[in-house]
Amino acid sequence: MDRVRLLARLDIKNNSVIKGIHLEGLRKIGDPAELASKYYQDGIDEILFVDSVAAYYDRNSLVEVIAHTASQVFVPITVAGGLRSIEDIQRVLSNGADKVAINTQATRDRNFLKEAVQVFGSQSIICSLVVKSNGAGTWELYTDNGREPSGIDAVEWLDFAQDCGVGELMVTSIDRDGTRRGFDEEFLSLAAERARVPLIACSGAGKVQHLDSLCRAARVDAIAVASMLHYGLSTIPEMKEALRNSGRTTRL
């Protein structure tokens, strides 16, 4: 059986975890380090920090949060948002992050993903695809935490990112974010067919059945959840049980 990892996604604004719908209408949830520590104690496999306002300031502002969290949480930490240079990546990795997820800067500089892989290795670089359906089986890549359409076909970008040597792909669906209606299984199934590296699914989980449904529909390697954790809709052991029921293995 294939193994699947469970990630806790924490979107952060002004040093607070927030949650919205379609990446908008943000509601304050709590302290990022405290929540990360709680999810770690409850058995989460990895932590994903997303700087939700990095697009406004053209920089990532999570260094202190990362450093504090890394001192008490001993699972891999991924950071996304506002990573515009090799120096930005070095800064977050030096302060406790294990991986970074890159979206916007890669569309501005087509050499950036490849350069980041050459400097830090594939294992540290994830391509983040924030996608929105255009209808008729097509999806567009969005940048700046889902605020700006890029005009780039998401499937073509997935192929481009893999050719650059990234170690993982992470898909966030704007259509499903915060809705608790389940994942965009159509796009994730298409992405899984083309993926040559591990695929992380984000956005849409509202109950454990959504995890089971996704694993039966698409071969994803990791699933990131937010609302289910933040609002107490399920526990990490319950989610892992659902994943095992779908025929996948999980870390105990």
C-alpha cells in the first residue's frame, strides 16, 4: 500500500493563524506556534506555514514564527509565501524550515525554480500551484496567494515545474478553499496522472470522508488540512484511520 502524509496548513497574517473561504474573508484562529505544537503532539506528519499577506509586502515575514516553532516541533516544516530570492529561501531554511513552496516568483522569473533546485536540492523545493477552474476541464494558475490570474495553464505549469527539478508539487484549489465541500478531485486526478514527484493536495476537506474519497480518486502523496483541525471537525487519529480505510498507510 502507498503511504500518505497528513499536513497541517496554517495560513498566517500579522502573526496569527487565519482561515477564509476562497482565500478571502479571513478569520483569526489563533497563535501559529501554539497551534503547530498542538497538532504535532496530536500526531501530524508535517506543518505547512503560508504567509497570506506576503504579496502585499513583497517579502516573507515568518522567520520568527518558524524559529520558535522549530524549537518545539520535530516534524518537517514547509514555508510558502513571499519567497522572491535565493536569500529569502536561505533565511527561512536557516531558521528551521525544511522545505519551501514557491509560486509567484517562478512566474516572474522562469529560471528561479531551476536555480533554487541547483542551490538547495530538489528535496527542499516545492512548486506551489494555486489553481482556479476556467470551466470545460481547464484550470488557470493564480499568483500572489490566489489574488492575481497569471494567464498560465495550470497543467502546463505542472509539467514545467517538474522539468525544473522540483521535489514536490502542491496544489491549492481556490474554488474549494474553505468550503468544506471536498477536494477538486478532477484537477488532482489529472495532476496525479502527470506527476513524476510527490503530489500534495490542499483545499476543501470538511470531513474524513473527503480524505477517503480523494485517495480513491487520485494518487496523492500528502494531504494538507486546515478547517478540519482549526474548527475541531475531526481529530488527526480519525483522519489517519480514514486514510488507512482507503487503502493507504500512515505514520502512527
